[in-house]
Amino acid sequence: MIDQKLRTMDWNVTTMDQNLRAIDWNVTKTGQNLRTIDWEVVTMGKGLSSSFQALIADYDWITVAWRIYCALYVIQYFYYPILAILGVPANLLTIGILCRRKCGLSKCVTRYLVAMAVADLLVIILDLILRHIPIVYRAQFLFLLSVPICNIHAVLLYAATDCSVWFTVTFTFDRFVAICCQKLKSKYCTEKTAVVVLGTVTVLSCLKNIFWFFMLMTRYQLFNQSTFCYVTMAGLTKWFWGAIEFLNHSLTVLVPFVVILLLNAMTVRHILVSNRGRRRLRVQSNGENHRDPEMESRRKSIILLLVISANFILLWTMLMVYWLWNRMFWLGYRSVPGVVREAGFMLQLLGCCTNTAIYAVTQTQFREQVKNVLKYPFIRIVKLIQ
């Protein structure tokens, strides 16, 4: 009996020892998890040195995806300020040159291009300078946490983004009408119509994004999520807000993609068919293939249209992939890596700074005007010296 009791006590001691070892293992594992969490909090708090440390540190628990994320942050640390320094003057230069109307473009086209440049400039100011740069340089912008205007900022930012996207769509539609619908061209492709269309898009974009004022709090969170403000409880729990957010992203990304692709496909098809027929008629009437001014004009117009459209599609694709993938997460699929979101933001903001280069490459007279503007200060200095 005593022997059985001793054996029972020995078994209990062994079991307790195993439990203690299990507890010790759990404590060790918890410590590792805490170290991982601490590391991620430090890195998410973001600093150039901590990101460099994450890249070179030899820790097994730092994943490849996290190292790539830190590498992107290091790039953003220099990329965003350079983009702002180049983007603001480039868009101001574009607006100034186009407003002078010495680029050989019609008044209608000039209106659309000026509107696109203004919208891109607003996105650079509201999104790049007032959102992404404070997130990257968080330590220098902590005072924003006490500025209660985040939801107002969000309304203005998303309205400007919508205008930038839909101005591209309306320009694409205008060129489609001008090239493919000759009967409608004289009525639709006018400066007055362009002003009405652009004004309507601006008003609708502002109205569409008012809901962000109620869905988001007034406080900045200064982290690079889909929204940069804290979300209200209604925004987190009610299906109504989720449906509105889904509709908002669809109208900002998905629908413009489809519309631009369809319009460009129909425009290119029409040009190829009409050019083939026109070339055949000229050869039959003249006996040889002379240079056709009308075809040259169409070629320049379609080059400008396709380059602007391709620039939009290529630079917005990554963000669209992130948004669609993020939607699939709520249906039970794997979550989207943060790297995709960061790369998407970087490419989308780059798209607001490239139109000046596009016009300079595709439009000879615009290129000449840029040269004249850049030469002007030096000419004035030389005249003063003389």
C-alpha cells in the first residue's frame, strides 16, 4: 500500500515536472513571440536605422516578406521626397504651358489635360506630401496626432484621386468620340462640353466621398493602411459601411480600368480599319502611296491617347490587385502581403508625376515650350549681365 502511494507520488512528481517543462517551453516561446512583436512594433514605428537593421539582422524569425517590406520602406524614405520635389514643379509647369495654348492642341483637349494636371497636383499635395511622407517620417510628424482634421483630409484626398482617375476616363471617351463618331464629334468635342463634363465629374467625386467624413474619425493614425485615419465603430461593424467602401473602390479602380480598356480597344480597331481603307483609296486615285496629313494627325492623337491610358493602367494595376486580393481575404482566402500595398501606393503616386514627360515625348510643340521655359531664367540672367 505504501509502495503504491510512493509510486503514485512519483508519477505525480513526474507529471508536474513535465508540466513545468511545458510551461517553461511556453514561456520561452512566448518570449520569442514578444521579441518578434517588439521588433515589429519598433520597425512599424519606423526609422531608417531600424529598417536597415531588419535587413541585415540574422534572426530566423524575421521572414523574407518582412525584409522586403523593410527594403521598400528604405526606398520610400528617399523616393517620396524626391517624387514630391519633382512632381509639384512638373505639374505646375504643365499647367502653365497648357494654359498658354501654344502647343497645337485643340481647346477641348487642352481643357482635359489641364484638368488632369490640376488633379494630379492635388493628389501629390494631399496624398504624397500630407499623407505618405508623414507616415514614412513619423517621428517628425507626431504633432499631426493632435490635429483633428483627418476625416476632412480623407474626403479631399479621395475626391482628388477620383477626379484624377475619371478625368483620364473622360479624356479617353472624348478622343473615342472624336475619332470614331464623326457625326457626334462637332457637338460633343467642344470646349463648352469639356467644361461641363469636368465640372460634373468634380461635383460627383466630392459628393461620393462625403461618406468618409462619417466613416473615419478625426484622428490620424500615421500607419500605412488602406485608410490613414482611425475608423469609427460603425465603419468596423455595420455591413452598410462595408458595402459603401466596396462601391467606392469599384468606382475608383475597377470600373475605370474596364471602361478605358474597352474604349481604347474600339478606338484602335476603328483607326486600323479606316487607315487601311483610306490608304487603299489614295493608292488607287494617285497611283502611289503619298504622305497623308489626316493619317499623320490621327497617328499623333492616338499615340497621346494610348500612352496616357497605358500609363494609368500600368501604374494602377498593383493597387487594383491589392484591393481585389484584400476583398478575397474576407471570403476565406489568404491575406494579401503588405508589400503589394506599399508597391501599389508608390506606383500610383508616380502616375501623378509622369504626364509632363508623356506630353514632352509625344508632343513636339509642348517640348519646345518646356525648353523655352527652362531657358528663360538663363536668358534673363545673361541680359542683366550684358
